[in-house]
Amino acid sequence: MEIILFKKLESTQTYLIDNLKNKKLKTPIAIITKEQIDGKGSRDNKWIGQKGNFFASIAIDLENLEQLQIPPASYAIYFATIMAQTLWELDSKVWIKWPNDFYIDDKKIGGIITNRVDNAIVSGIGINLVSSPKEFSFCDIKIEAQKLLEKFIKNLEKNISWKQVFSIYKLQWQTNKKVFANVGQTKIDLSQAKLLDDGSLEYLGERIKNLR
């Protein structure tokens, strides 16, 4: 996978989406920047941080992901699990809050969003590696952003099936039982939710899918 490094971007996600649409870039590709000034987070929030943190987006052919039998609503869960696995290999204690936010203890350190552009899935990843606003936290290991991206891509290129990845995701699901999650305008008590095999939840008799 080609990696393009920038010193500063408004948003890796916006840059990659725009350049896929105008055919200036093609998949598979990864964009990473040392500084991001208008990053896109979940629920239309911004994800902005200081130099040294992880700001990257990748684009992969939809056909390649379909061969791995990933449910369309759970691409972000798939990418989040691969990233968490990469961090675990480096002895991090990170855990994934449903569906695809990264936490250390009870503080968020990052997350993932996904978008479809024609026949590609674009995943934006933000992780506080070295610093964070006071309401968040940062990673518990020392690694440079570009090195982390390279390790993540190496794991991604193993083409692990959804079944294998989801078995890893389920192992750490119990950590979610002590927290709440926001889905749209609804706050969900995850202690009352059941994780289903496609990454969605069963909550109070309803099926709730990841909206990111």
C-alpha cells in the first residue's frame, strides 16, 4: 500500500475522499499527516491534535473487503480491531468501546470513522499518541505515528476474515458493560446490550447498527 506523508493537512479523511472522487489518487492508499487542523470525528465532531499524534486515513477496494465477509455496517469495527491488535502487540492496554472508539482506562484516546467513495471504503483514524485535551487521554506506549501506520498496514494486509477479527473483538466486549454509548441522539447502557455476530447490538428488543 502506498503511503503519502504530509507535514500539515486540514483533514486526512477529507483530502483522501476528495482526491479519490477526482481520480487523482487510487486504492489502496494511506494518507498520514504530522499535524491536522480540521479533523473529522464521529457524530460531526472535530478531531484535532498536536504534532506527534496519529492522524491517518486509508482507502481500500470494497471488493477486497467483501471477500473477507465483513458486514457493510461494521467496516469501522473491523479496522478498529486491527488497530487495537497492532497496539496490543506493542503492549498497550487499549480497549475498544463499541463500536470503534479507543480507550485507555475510562478515557478516550482515539477513534475511527468510515465513508464509502464509489467502490472504495475510506477509514479515518485518529489516536492521541503523545498528548490530548484534558477531557481525553493518550496512548500508554511510545511509538512514532508513521511507524504505527506501517505496522497497522502490515496487519491489515494479512487479509484476516471477519469471523477471525470479530472473535478478537468479542473477547474484549465485556469491558463495554460498564459504559454507555451514543447512537445518534440515543444513549445506550451497554450493560443491557447484546453484541450480535454482525457487530450490531440488540438493545431493549431493537437491533442497533453502527452508524459510523
